[in-house]
Amino acid sequence: MPRHAGEGRRIDSPAGPPHFVITFFGNRSLAVQDAEAQGVEHGRGALEMAAKSLLARESAIYEARRPLSRTAWNAGKDKSAGFYAGVPLHWMTDWPMPFPMVLRYAQGARLEDIDGHGLVDLCLGDSAAMFGHAPAPVAAALAARAAGGLSAMLPTQDSDIVGRLLSERFGLPFWQVATTASDANRFALRVARALTGRKVLLVFDGCYHGAVDDTLVDLRDGRTVTRPSLLGQAVDLSATTRSIPFNDIDALEAALAPGDVAVVIAEPVMTNCSMIQPQPGFHAALRRLTRAAGTLLLIDETHTLSSGLGGYCAVHGLEPDIFVAGKAVAGGVPAAVWGFTADIAARLDTVRAASPGGHSGIGTTLSGSALQLACLRACLEEVMTHDAYGRMTAGAERIAAGLEASIREIGLPWHVTRVGARLEIVLRRQPLRNAVDARAAASHAIEAALHLALLNRGYLVTPFHNMVLVSPCLSPEQADGFVEAFADAAASLAAEAGSI
């Protein structure tokens, strides 16, 4: 039984069912506007007040335990030269921590900071280490390749093997390698426009496909608008990008009706604005309507590789024209892949033959490097295996069942949603249908408090809406410990909210 299980009480909305979800959006005004439109503020105030109090207590604990991380952070940010904001990437300051935790090492499902605190890792580098940190086959391949050259802009003996492995694993015949999923998506979108002769892209509201300018839009009052949080944006993206709600077949049909959409780019399960599952029949309609409109379908599986061997497409029988995966596909080494059908390959041959010489806008110097190919081979052959996925899924099922039981025991109106080894605690009873639901339910206060409370109890989850990812290295005892840590933190939150 979870600790303090009897301390919580249900926090319901007098205006209707509760609408809570752990989600963070950089643009808070959208969340506020949607929350007001949905009328979900009733009953949430007590939880958010309690969350702020919990966050203050947990922040004090975090700071007291990490003097070396604090010193390193202060030294980095106080320099007159060096890394901007004191970190190699400014995202590293976005965690809900008083200051960044400085990593010493990571192995399997554990990491340790420079203050000596060990953590069970359920963030896994936001999916880059989906199969565990430093998997031995990838580490060995990296070391062996380093001795023979990392990048020469030439194929290696691994090339044919990796191409065959990708085709066998993901079901499409032709492949290319990029350095990041952002690059792979960018290249694939360019190809789609070239093959169709159309300029317009169709995305789903709340999407994130990496640093791909064309996809960084929002849907506001039925209009596609450039995402207001973008820095230095020079053009109006709505001129060539159209955004519609996920799971809305009527909106999809209407958006495709003009016949000007080159490609629909989609995650099969939306994972970047909380986790939004496809409703029954949605993917079948998406494929049928895109084919009828002469529009290509690009499925971005960078996060949904967690679904099982071959990703969501293989597990659920989807038939994309183009497939993209990054982050974890080479065991955490910077690499991404994009594959496509024989028809796409033939059309690409025709377009390339008719194009003048020069840069195509596709590819970078480090794409397809000897290092990437060696690590892709090791990951596909020895790490991303049927057995590994079996352990990942079993661990996620164990955690999901434990979380659901804890939520019921405490009496919170929440639920758990899962795609393979990836799961989230959604702080409302109903599944999310689209980004409007997600924004309306968003609560940075609750997310931040639970995140830091879990960290102080020994478990690191993703800083973006507290997504949980289970690697094959996670033991049943670690899974149960995470459930207990969540129950303890959630019960404390609910108890304090009940006293307000």
C-alpha cells in the first residue's frame, strides 16, 4: 500500500468533471486562454496552491543536498565568457530545479550527480537513452569505430547491413541517415514538396517535430498562426502551413479538400503536448483521406519507438509514405533515419534528374558518418531487440498498474495513459482528445512540484509534462519504488490541498 494513502481526498470541480493534467507549455497565455474557455479553473486552485507550497519545500531539500552542483552552476553563469546561461544548451535551465543538477555518469537506468546522489532515470535524456544509458554494444562499436575514423563522408562496410536492418525493422525499402530527427523531418518535408509540386504542409495543433520552422505553428480561434514564442521569426508560417486539431476527421477532410497539401506530418500518438492517443478509426481515416487527396503521409516516430519493435507503425499496421526516427535509434549517438516507399524513391529519382546541379537543401556533412553507421548497426542488431522491448513494456505495465492503484487509493480524479514503454499521469479522468484539452488542463505548478518531489525521492522524470519512459534496464524493484515515490508525493499534495 502506498505511504500516506489515506491522507488525500478527491478535488472535484463543482462546474463539472475535474480537468487536471501535468503539462508545461512555454507560452502560458495559450494555456490560460484555453483553461478559461473550458471552465476548468474551479477546484484546481487548492491543488495549485498546495503545489506551490510543496515545490518550495522540495526546492529547499534539493538545494541543501547539492552544494557542488550549486557551485558549478554559479561558476558557469557568473563567468564573463563561456557557455551562455552557464550551460551548453539553454534548455538545461528549463528543468523545474532551483539550479541544474550536474551529471557525473549515467549507466543503464541509473545516473549520479557530482554531489554523489544516485537516481533512477525515467527521463532517459528525453528518449535519447530509451534503451538505457551507455549500452555495451553501442559503446563497443563507438570505440572500435573511433580507432578507424569517425567521419570521412564515404560509406563503410556497415552501410549495406544497416540499410537492410532498417528495411526489415521498419518496413520501408529505402533509407537515408541524418544527424537529428529535426534534420530528418526537414529533409523529408522538402522531398514531399518537390515530389508533389505543392507548398502547403498540414500539422496537428500542439505538435513538435524538432527545430523545423514550418511546423512551429499554433491553432488559435480556427486560424493557423506562427507560434508566438519563436525567436527571430522572419516570415508568417501560416502562408504554407495549416494546423488542425488531432483526432478531428472532419477538419482533416476540409484541410485536404483544396488539393494543395504536399504532406501531413504527424506523430501517431501526440507526445509533445501531454500524451494524446488517436481515437478509434482516426489513423485509418488519415491514410484514406491523404491518399485520396494525393497528399503524402509522414509519420514521425522519434518518441513512439517506445511502442514496440518497429515502432507504432509496425505494432498497429500503419502505412506511411515516409517514416522518421531519431534520438534513440543509434543508442543515443546523434543520428536519425528517414525511410520511404519505392514509389517515393522512383519519383525522387525523376525530380533529381531534372534538377540543375548544386545543393539540394538535403543533407549535412556529418549525415551518414562512419560513427553513425557503426552505432546504428549495434543498436539495431543488439540493443533494440524483441527481448528488450518485452522488458520495457512489462516495466511500463507494472508502473501503470501501480500508479492507477495509487491514484484510486488516494482518491484523485486522474488517470494514466501509455504507449508501449512510455506513459504519463494525466490529471483528469477523461482522455485528452486534442491540444485544446491539453492546454485547458495544463498546470505548471502541479507539474513542477511533482517533478521535484519525485527527484528528491530518487526518481528523475522528463521535465516536459512529467513523461515517464521505461528502459529495459529498469528492475521490478525500481519500478515499484517509483510508484511508491509518486504515491507519497501525490498524497502529500492532495492532503495539503484538502486543508486549504
